[in-house]
Amino acid sequence: MEMQLAERPAHVPAEAVVDFDFYNLPGSDKDIQAAYAAYQGSAPDIFWTPRNGGHWVATRAEDILVMQKDHHRFSYRHITLPPMPEDAPIQIPLELDPPIHAHYRRPLMQALVPAAVAKLEDGVHRVAVDTIEALVPRGECEFVEDFAKVLPIHVFLRMVNLPLEDKALLLPIAEDSVRGRTAEIRAKAQQAMGAYLQGWVAERRETKGDDLLSQIVNVEIAGERISFPDAISYAALVLFGGLDTVAGMLSFFARFLATHEEHRRQIVARLDDDAFLKTAIEELIRRHGMANTARVVTHDFEYKGLTFKKGDRLLPPNLLVGLDDRLNSDPFTVDFARTGGVHAAFGNGPHACPGAILARRELRIFLREWLSRIPDFRIKPGTSPEMATGMVNGCSATITVSGRRQF
């Protein structure tokens, strides 16, 4: 169904209007990141689109980084497009600005510091190895379903101490939340997650454990435990992030390596080189950014010759930082010898992703364990990966990987 276009506000110049629908970008079925980056060369650095409720879009790293960090002008109060209803529950802690945001964020940071993540590594490694070993005799696999949605989700559900068998229920809800085309779809997903969490949150507030879910639903602000509805909201957002983001990045990694033999062989030859592997992971992340979080303008002001009005919404796509040729030379070339490559895939400033350390650890384990067992693989002939755009971009579940030699 065609979405209604928003009327151009009086303070938006006609020459600043560009038809941009990040749920349906030309070329996104082939390369999501390239589809976004096409606007860097063809559109103004900052433009306004009538799609998805009407909003500004920043395309260059210089402006995106400002918008990520300056919550005084660019608030996180509304992070989704099209906008959710004004009475929709706040997505805690992402839709909170400093300083209150820091109080909610603290238990996540404590659970995901390097020392805590190191304790999880044996479990991540075991799941990865067991999953890959089970796939090898089959000769092919549907990568997203058979691996990408297995490794991070097993790890995460153990962190929050929720039943592993519930993933079949939770994964479709997470998909609708981050890539739902309408506010109604996303709202229903949030309601479904809230309904699932009701009993678990009540139980952990009654009997607090040492798991991550217990920590976040019992967080205290100014000496008082957060309310039950806020605990549900907080827990829901953490589950949405934990169930989807790393799975998506794994899928982009696998797709790239399945179609770029030279890069794959470079990594295979240096799997035991920690420094090289770290650089390779950052370069792959830079090329395959995923997340989008919108902002809302807090007050009227001028910015680079444009008038921003209180209540204006804007989208500063994280992935465009890594693809900005003003910041990274030849940005679409994946170069494992690149030094000084800059990206913002995990955000910047006070809202930088607290799970970045764990995500990088899971990506490293994937590369080492997969490529040491399956050094040669490709997209199965006759199939092609499908892309999905939204607040979090990803490869959909039709990626199929098959072996060239012994898989």
C-alpha cells in the first residue's frame, strides 16, 4: 500500500526535498549499503523527504557524528520512522537523553565490560563449534537460520536466563520490531514482546538472580526501583537488540566472504594473527553498517544554512559514516590493510552500543571457527541473498551457502 506523503513544511526549501524511502531504496535488493551511499553523491548533504512522516536525512559523516553526539539539539526521544504514536511507551534506555540515560545504561555496561565478556567466550566458542560441526556433513546450509540466528541468540538468551526454546517465538517479533514497515507493525511487536516478558519480569523482580534480565528490571533511579512498566520497556529493548543485531552482521559477513574469494583466502591464511583479524573485522563492519536511529529536534536553530524547527525528525544513518569518501578513501573497497578507517556502526557518544565488545568477540569466533573448518564456500547456484531495510538493515533468511570442496 502506498504511504501518504507528508506536506513540505514552510521552513524546508524546495531544493532541499529528495524522494527517499529507506524502507524501499533503489538497488537495496542488491546492496543495501550502496543504495544508501548513492544519495551521498546525488543529493544535498542534508535533505528533507516526504516519506515516512516527513523527515530530514544527513548523508555525510561530519553531520551524522554531530547528530549522534549532540543530544541538546538532536534528541533520542523518538528513534523510529514513521514516528510511533505520541503516547507509545518510551523505549528505555535508547529514547532517554543524558543525564538520566546513564542511570539506566549502567547495568548493561557492567554486564558487557571486557572482563565480563571474556567469561562468556568459552560458551560462545562452544556454541559456534558445535553448530558448525553439525553443518559440515550436510554440504550446504541456510546460513541465517542455521548459524546466524543460532550463535548470538544462544549466547544472549543465556545471559538473560530465558528458555532457549522460546527463540522460535521471539525471533519473528524482533524482526517486526526492527524492520516493520509501519508504526502499527512495530507497535504490535513491542506489545507482543511486552506480553511475553510480563511473567519473567515479575519473577525476576520478586527473586533477583545474577543474570542480565534481573539486573536491568531492578535498576534503581535516585534510590527507587524503576516501575514495572518501565522494567518491561527496558527488558523489551534489550531483547530486541540481543536477538537481531549480531545475527544481521554475521549474515553480511558471510555474504561478502561467499562472494569474495580473495578476501576469504586472506583471512584463512592469517586466522591465528590477532592483529590482522581485528583489522579485518573492523573493515568488514565499516563496509556493512546496519543500524538507523532517528532523532527529534529539541528547539529551533540554524544548522549549515538550514532551519531546523522544534519537533522536526531526522535520520542520520550510522552506516553512511563508514562509506563517506570524504572520510575513507575508496570506501567500497574492502581493504584489510586499510589503516585509520572510520565508521560509526556501533554509534558514538553516550548512546554508543554497549554490546559492541561482545559483538566483535562473536564475529571473531565466527571467522576463526567457520573458516578453519569451511575455508571454501559460495552462494548456492540458483539462489540469491535477499536484503531487508528498516531501522536495522539485514540479509533475510534466503542466504544459502554450499561448499566448493569438502564442506
